[in-house]
Amino acid sequence: MLFKKFDPLKNKFLQILDKDGKIVDESLVPNIDEEKLLHMYKVMLLGRIADIKAVQFQRQGRMLTFAPNMGQEAAQIGPMAAIEKTDWLVTAFREFNAMLYHGATLEQLYLYWYGNEMGSRFNDDVRILPINIPIGSQISHAAGLAYASKIQNKGEVAVVYIGDGGTSHGEFHEGLNFGAVYDAPMIVIVQNNQWAISTPRASQTKAQNIAQKAIAYGIPGIQVDGNDVLAMYVATSEAAKRAREGKGPTLIEAVTYRMGSHTTNDNPKLYRKDEEVKEWEEKDPLLRFRKYLLDKKVLTKAQDKKFEEEFNQLVLDEFKKVENSGLIPLEDIFKYTYAEMTPQLIEQYNEYKKYLEEEEK
């Protein structure tokens, strides 16, 4: 019913919390207990603080290139709160908050952006694939995971993220088409943050909205306020229910905004106006959710201040561990491409090892 009510062809848009944290439709409010609501907020707050600090660390020369997430927390926390821990999360490279919520540790995520391969190795019970840099290929990975789940009757759903720019890449269409044809239990979430580096959303597609692309695959699509954590939760819950019932994929367009740069190598002031950024700052997903929880008395201002202080210290402590982790073993550069190193990789490893030994002499 949800997908019929919010038809992307009619430009219907799912929103539950407005920019001031007020409910716009009581009938759509999900039944989430207070403990879980508070946990969602805490992870969102931790993600925001960790994101700001990561940019600072990079500017100080203490971290490699980083992809900021500020402004996209709701588009990630809502869906992760709506699925099970046994479900799979397949990411691009801007899903820091989703990964935190689904079981990756802050230390592991910082290790990745620090350039340490251990940042791609999660605990055995954490269903997250490593960060995917090639644009679009994660859709095919998710389709494969979902299809395997269906064949093995595991009841697991694969949730995959991509940006609005990524929808112009071939693997977006190939993966979605495959998943749709085989009714694979997958949920594709497009984080439409309005800019693919310097290319605006308007230059990405002639469609009125990205959710409409679902029609070509014969699956439901829905456009959601991506800065509304409750709306993202509701849309993903419905999509996960469909997937577990064998009804196939769903496409969710999360309309959000990248508050910072594309990566720390980017200067967004060269291609977008400050007025646009200010307009979206008023729709901040963290502030919106905070106002809602304060009004419901699930959160107090004293608690909020305490969380902020704790998380600021936690981020500093976790990054200190990363900086003290030392250099990774040379073998790690070669051994994680395949389950076992191929003869070619062994040869390359031995050649480079010999080269380094000779350099040290």
C-alpha cells in the first residue's frame, strides 16, 4: 500500500518528520520503542562527530582522502534500523553511518580511510561487504548476494547503496535488471545528494525523479525525504517485508544533500552556491531528529550534551589506536585480492620484498 500511495510517477514524496521535527502524518509513524529511537540517534550523533573529526584529521595530514557523510545520516541510519543483523549491507564509499549502525566499529572504519587493509576486515558476524570504490559495481554484488539467499532459502535481504551519479553507470541497470528478473531479495537505496562531484542531479537524468527508474524493471520505486530518519525506516521496512515474501527488489530514492565536499580532494565552492548549502542546512537530519526526540521526552538536553562529550572523546581515543597501529605487513597489500594469493601475486610480492630489502642496504 505504501508504494501505491507514494507513486513516483505522480511525484508523490514520503515524509513523516518535517524540517522542524514535527509529524506531518500520524498514520505513517512507525512503532519504534524508545530504546531503539535513542540508539538510532546516538549512532547518528557519533557518525556526525566522527565525520567532522575525520575531515580535520585529513587536513592535518593524519589521514588519507576521506568521503564526508554530513547531511546524509538519516538516509543511512533509518534503513539499517529497519533490517535484521543477519541481512547484508553492500556499500559504495559514503555509507559511514550505515556501517557503524550495522556492526562495523569506528576503529575499523578509520583504519580503512587511514590506508590500513584491516579496515576492510569486519567481525565474522557482521554482514557488511568491504567499501566499494568502482562506481556501480556494488549493485551487481548485492544482486548476487540476494540471489544466493533466495536459492539457499536463507531469508536474508541485501541492502545496497549508490549515489545519484552512480545511476548513470551500466552496472546500476544490469544489477537491478538481474535482481528484478529473478525476484532477488534486494533493496537499492539511491542517496540522491544532488551532486555527483560537480555534476548536478539535473544533468544526470531526464526523469522527473530517480525513483521512476524502477518502472523499467517492473519493481516498486519510492521517493523519500532522505533527511527524515522515520520515513527512511518505514520505506525500508516495507521493502524488506516484500523481499522476504519473495516479491523481489525495491528501489528507494533518498532525497538528501551532501553538506560537505565530495571527498577531501574536492572544493564544492567552485560549483555550488552558499545559498543552496544554507537552504539544506535548515533540513539537517540530525537537528530534525533531535527536536523530535526532545519533544517526545525520549531525549533530554542534558543527555544530549553528555553524549556529545562522550563521543568527542571516543573519536579521539579510537583514532589514537589507529595512529598507533603501525605499518601494515607488506604481504597484506597482495593477499586480500583472492582467497589465496595467485602465482602472479606471489611473484610480485617476492619481487617487491626483495626490492625493499635492497633499498635498506
